[in-house]
Amino acid sequence: MKKFMRVPSFRSIALAVGVPASVVASGSSFAAGIADGATTAIGTAQSSGESVGAAVVACVAALCVVGVVIALVRKV
């Protein structure tokens, strides 16, 4: 008596069904479209991050200048 049936692998099922090469080709072109979109999104995020970083550096520099001015006024 058999307890378990053998489960066929994905490869044997795909070969039995006959997966056309166009399906594989369309999958790779879809991946290329995703890669192009990701590259564009990364470029946009980089430029946005650089502008925010410049604003943060400017604020920190301004606070340092204010701190030095306050320290100089207290000594006088």
C-alpha cells in the first residue's frame, strides 16, 4: 500500500505542458521595464535627497553661527 503519491516537479510539468519560448521572452522584457522604472525612481530620489541634505547642512551651519554669536555677546 502506497502512503504518498509522487509529486511531479515544476520542470516536468512545464515540459509536459510545453511552455512556449515567447512566455520566457516576455518575462525578461517585463523585467527590463521594471529595471528602467527603478533606475528612474532612484535618480529622482537621489536628486530629492541631495536637495534635502543641502537644506539640513544650511540649517546646522546657521545654528552654529547663532551659537557663536550668542557666546560672543555673553562674554562682552
